[in-house]
Amino acid sequence: MNRNIMKLGIVLVVLYVALFAKLNWIQVVDKESLDNNPINTAKVRRDFNRPRGSILTADGAVIAQSIANPDTDSEFKRMRVYPEGELFGQSTGYFSFRYGSSGIEKQYNDELSGSTFDQQVKSFGDLFVDRENVGNVSVSLRKDVQQTAQQQLGDREGSVVALDPRTGAVLGAWSWPSYDPNTVSSLDKAIAETSWKTLNAAPGVPMRPHFYQDRYFPGSTFKIVTAGVGLQTGKVTNTEPSYPFTNGYTAEGTDKPIMNFGGATCGGTLPEILRVSCNSSFAEMGAETIGPVDMVAGAGSFGFNSSVPFDMPEPAKSVFPTNVGNNQPKLAMSSIGQNDVQATPLQMAMVAGAVANGGVIMKPHVLSEVRNVQGEVISTYSPSKWLTPMSPFAASTLLDDMVGVVKSGTAAGMAIQGCQVGGKTGTAQLGTEPPRSHTWIIGFAGPPGKPPTVAVAVVVLNQSGGSESTGGRVAAPIAKAVLQTALAAQGGC
């Protein structure tokens, strides 16, 4: 009998220790992943019946707010609504009792619910005053820029990102397909569940913020990175080397040449090969002139293979292959934005921004400031540097070369009268027949003779055609219109 009791005691102790270990594992090790799980409604349950601040754009549009629930029998006295619907859906995200939260709602939940340290300290004086202790979050996104991007992209799948290269403030971030967060955030269980299932099964994954969470082949827009690395290392200038005029480049270790678009013959120095987007020259530049060590390090200096310090949940990491040391054919293809190179639209907007901002990439952000219900500023975002891939001299040289691409090259469709505009088109061929491609353009604009004040990246997915002119024909008008709207908001050129 005593032996059985002892065995039972040992079993109970083991079970207790296992339970204690598991509980601590969940509370400590798994805490972050559980908190960040979008279907974890524990935090939302805690906050759902509490007051919650609004989200407002830089030009004054309310894009998220809490209102009184018209259903007086509901356990919830408030409901979250999104007056602009799908226009900002992928940025605001949703705030749902059933499915948790995403986007700005998730990133700045504590500020919106008045739970930050600064807000709690300030709330001591409100103990005997009947008022809500919440924060209204102002973001750098603009409704006018967003509407222009939406109208210009239309029903074509793709993304548009516009930012201020001087501060990193994101001015516009539109992707199609998008979604209306009002349905997912509905307090009506049937509406929310149906919407959730439909959206998650829909083509194009509408709830996913494609502009910073999806990666695509950047195609020839990546030549700006290759050129920037060449200039920064001193291995390339605007006068040397002069690449041979040819219709293709064959790297050592293969007999398959990298051909120019349409079999065209091109070559020369950097300004010319950038103006016409010469594949053979840039492939040789990356594979031979620059070489694997500097290309991998240089791509990294632009932000590739690094986590992006963007104040939104789970930004994707853009990728440049690092296993190219003994693979010249792969390095040649990667140097023109093909092979295993992948980039988010946000990343390519930052590449253009680096050229525009004297070689400095600022940390991208959407937050501007947080105010309490009395309108007092609680906190303000302070812009800061992220990376410096180029010297001011290298950036100035590349800026002039990109302006040349707009003046008389493949990005001529971006030209804006009275403004200095630089750009680079890109066509990432998808290997289908008939030819289809992801069409890109990146660039910047601002007053003549002054640092550009807006940078932009546009990608339109799965378009017919496979020549470099496709990017200029499809993406350039979108970029031009978005630049014009953003510049007008800044006072014009």
C-alpha cells in the first residue's frame, strides 16, 4: 500500500512539474508568438468594450473610429468602423472580436486604447474627470495620394508606394486587390465569418498588405542597385568602363547568353546603358566589373537580406542571393533583377529614395503623432536613418543618370513639366507564352535644382508583353499621376 502511494506521489509530482514547465513556457517563450497570432482575441476581448481612438490621415480623413453600437442588446457598446472602406483597408487592418487585429490597429493598439506609459502617466490627472483616456493616431498616409493610386491602378493586380525620401514617411500605399475591413470587424457573427472565409479564399489574398509583405522579381529596376554599388565601390563611373555594343552577354560557366530585349544591340558607359536599360552591360557589370563580394555586400547596404524597420506588422525581407561566389551566370542574372532576386514595392521605393536623399535610406514609417482627446500631443515620430548605401557624390551621379532616363529613355512617360523627375523602368519576364511580365517603375520628383521630395515605386503584375517598353507604357502613367498628387500636396515644384 505504501509503495503504491509513493508511486502515485511521484506521478503527481512529475505531472505538476510538467504542468509548471508548460505554463511557464507558454507565458515566457511563446508569449510573443501567441500575442501576435491574428486569431488570438484575448487582447481584443480586453480592449473591445473600452474606448478606442481614431486613425486619421495627414490630410484629415478619418479612416478608423469607434461609434456607439446601434444594437442596444449587444454586450458591446461600441463598434469599430472604417469610413473609407477598402481604400485604406490593408493599412488600417481590421479590429475584430473574432479574428483579432492587423495593420495599424495592431501595431498601435496600445496608443489607440490609451495603454502606453505616457498615456497612463497623463491619465493620473483624469482620475476625477469623466473623459476617455485614448489616443488618436495620425498617420503620414494621404487620402488624395491613395485615391490617385487606386484610380490609376484600377482593377489590375499590383501595388503603388509613395514616400518622402527625406523622412521615410509613407504618403501612399495602395495594392489591388484590397478589402473592406468593416465586414471582418462586424459585430454580426454571420457577416464576420462569411467575410473572413470569402476573403481568405479569394484570389490575390485581398487582406494581405502586398506593398510591404509580398516580394516580386524587380527586373531592371534593380539595375539602380547594381549601378549604385558600382559607383560606390569606384569600379564604375559615368565614363568608365565603356561596355561593348552587343546583343547579349555570356557569363563564364555557361553557353546560354543573357539577351537584350528584342535582341537589340546596346552598350557604352553608365548613363547610356541605364537610359536604354541594357541587359548585357549590367549583367557584365555585376558579374565582372563589381564581382560577387561587392555585389552581395552592396545589395545588403540597400536593405536586401535585412529586416526592414517599418512600423507595421511583419514586413517582408527583400532578397539578393548570397551563393553567387562561384556562380557567375547566377550573379549576372541577379545583377539585372532576375534569378533569385525578390523585392517588395516598399523596398524599391526606398531604393529610389536613397538616390533622391543623397545616398541615405530613412526608416520607413506611417506614424506621425498621437494626440489625446483634448488634442494634446502625446508622442511624435522622429525620422531617423536606416542605411547609407552611397556617398552623396555617388548618389548625385546616379540621380543625374536617372533624370536622363526620363528625359530621353525608357521612363519618358514619368516626365512632369516644371519638375525634376528621375526614374527607371523594369520588366520581370515570367517565362510564359505569349510573353507576360511584372511591369515596374521606380523614381523620384521635386523642384528643379533641389533634392527630390517624393519617391515612388509601382508594380503591375502579370501584364502582356515582355519588353522594357512595357514598364514605361503600363507603370509610368501611374507613377506620374501619383507623383503629381503628392507634389501638389507639398506645394508643387
